[in-house]
Amino acid sequence: MSVLTGVTAGIIAVILGIAALCTIYRVAKGPSILDRVLAVDVLLAIVGGSLAVDMVVNRHTNHLAILVAISVIGFIASVTVARFVTDAKK
């Protein structure tokens, strides 16, 4: 791993860590269930980004199945909650 890759990965790790902390705060503090669901969806995207950065830095694809599963779970959860909220308002 080159020095530039290590520095870039460190910067990205700090940014993703700060984003994850802010998102966890929104999950805990969110005034409505929709805010919390959106925050969990963003947190799943942050975890997916972290896995993608790990795969790039270490030059492997071991986490690809986990990345796809996290993406699908996040999408299905968001659509399910949106549909539930839409049906509840009728």
C-alpha cells in the first residue's frame, strides 16, 4: 500500500466515522420514526462505503456479498417503511 493510499484511507475513515456518529445521534434523538428510519438507511450506506474502501485499500473482494446484502436490506427496509407510513395515513 502506498503512502498516498494510506493517507487517503485515513482521511476517509475519519470522515465516515464522523458521519456515523452524527447518524447514530439522529437515530437516538430523531423526533419521528421516519427520521430514525432514514438515519438507519444512511448508516447502512456509511457501512457499505466503509466496506468498499476496505476492499479498495486491501485489493480484495471478500466483502462484496456483504456489501450487496447491506444495500438490498437498506432498500427493502426504506420501501417497506415508506409503504407502511403511506398506508397508515389513509
